[in-house]
Amino acid sequence: MKYYIIAGEASGDLHGSNLMKALLRQDLNAEFRFWGGDLMQNVSGTLVKHYKELAFMGFLEVILNLRTITKNLSFCKQDVDAYNPDVIIFIDYPGFNLRIAKWAKQKGYKTHYYISPQIWAWKENRIKAIKRDVDKMYVILPFEKKFYENKHNYPVEFVGHPLIDSVAERNQVDEYEFRAEHELNEKPIIALLPGSRKQEIRKMLSVMLSVVNDFPDYQFVIAGAPSQDFNFYKQYIDDTNVNFINNQTHDLLSVSTAALVTSGTATLETALFKVPEVVCYKSSWLSYQIGKRLVKHIKYISLVNLIMDKEVVTELIQNKFNTKTLKQELTIILDDYERTKFFINYYDLEKKLGGKGASEKVAELIYNSIN
């Protein structure tokens, strides 16, 4: 069968690639055409658009790139029609994907959505479009099933979180070899995860680096995003003794003592590696003011706290994300007693996420529903 998959971010590329592998195990004749990235391209099929061309963060950035977004929507529709797939699989990326889903449903294509838009946080009115335009929804957070079914009478499948598989399947890292390969010394490592988009890295990284000299007994290592090259980071680290490792975030987290993490999927990845963390977030003033008014009824921004429904990790948002506060919070998570509390909560978190096998479950459900 022919599958058309649309993923617009680095995380979507990761989960899309694992879904494609699982679909190939279900369907030996599977053919893929997709919007995604290198990981999906390494599996099979034809890459139409790379997510590097699609990632716009915040309200202002979206407005400034409206013409590009409109062109991409038009091109996508033409490309889907030319391919004529048996099913379209949307992976997160709701601003774009829900528009395509509306068109696709009207055209008679089967529409399956893997990794729900976070309508429980904001834009809850999108439920009307989802109920109208999405044939099957596969959710990865335990509270989403209750949200959809109890509150909105829309049946969904909870499949577990695919990050559990990604963490479980990765090869064990030899810490000695890893340190030698990247010229790291014997000091404990504090990982810096400033995000994947240029806009957020600019906002986050300089503040993260401002605390480096306050922790001389540790070494700081930046986790470079696969969507950015070293030259972009170089301007921030030229005059520091900070190390840089590109596109090996999971390996880095597996040997890290603590982490400073930009809010997003990376906060959950860090928790699954059992690394104590401080969650950081800062956007443009305009984006923050708009977002604050739209997102009123959720208590937290990090996935860790949302899933656990309590403050497991400290969140430093906007003005609270500054050198003084970041230093205080990093000092706390390096304390042995505080670290023990993290580990206990992280184990409970993993249980709530439903165990391994998300990609296999989704692939089986999709294949059986359209076969």
C-alpha cells in the first residue's frame, strides 16, 4: 500500500522513521512518500520536503512566513493528488496538518493522525476539525484519551509514548570511549539542550552559558540539533570552554549528571534517561503575551510535569529564566538528596507512559484499518 506521511519537525522525523520501520514489518509492499527528515529518508521512500524548510516558531515568525506556508500547503495538496495514497498519516505539526486533513477528507482520502495536537493546552476548538476531518487519532500521553473520549466524545487509541522505544533501543554507550572520542575530561557532565530552531537557540543558549563559570567542578556540553550546523553555534561558544556534540543527544544524556533543557519533547527525553533537569523557556515578548492569554487552564509547560500532574522539574519561564535563578536551580538538582527524588518520580513517569511498542501498535492499527 501507498503511505503519505507529513512530519514537520525533528521529533516528527524520529517518530515517523520508527513508524515506517514498523509499517514495513506489517506491509511488505509498503511504499512511502513523505515530508520529514534524514531519519525517515534513511528508512525508505521519497522525501518531498525537509522539516528544516518548515519550522517556524512563535506567532510573529508564523506571520512573517505566511507566504511560504501558503505555498507549501498548495504544493502539498498537488503532491498528494499526484501520488494518490491509500492513507495519509499526519504526525503532530497541527497548524499545517489540520489544514491538509480538511482538504484530504473532502477529497476522500483516509486520514490518520499520530501524536495529537496539544488541544488540551490551547486551541481546544480544533476538536471540531479533528472530529470532522480525522478518521483515526493515535495519542501518546495517558491523559489525552480521557480528554478526547470523556470530554469530547471522540474515540482515540492510546498507544504509549514512542520515546520509550527510542531510549530502550539505543545502543549502550561506553562512557570512557564517548569521553575520549569527544575530548571530554573526567568531570561530571552538565548537558545543555537549547532547542532545535534558530529562534529558540538564540533566546536560550546565551543564558544557559552564563552560569558555566559558577560550576568549575563540572563540564558543560551543548547538544547540537541535527537541523543546525556547528557554524551557527560557534558564535556563542568561541570564548568559552564549553564542548559541542552534534546530533548525539541521547548518547550525551546517557552519560550526563544534570541538564538544562528548553521546554518541549526534550524535557521528556531527559527524564527517560533519568537525568535531573531544569526546564527553560523564553520566547519573544509578543509571542509570550499572546500565548499567556491563550493558554490559561494548564498548570505546567513541561511534559514531565503535565503527565505527573505535579511539579517534578522546575520550570523557568520568560523573566524567571535568568542567570541568577538558573544558577540557584542548577545547584539544587546537583544535590544528592534532591537527585534521589528525581529518580523516584522518573520511574513513576515511565510507568504512566504505558511501556514499549508505540510504533508497532500504531502500524498494526493503521494497516489493519485500511487493508
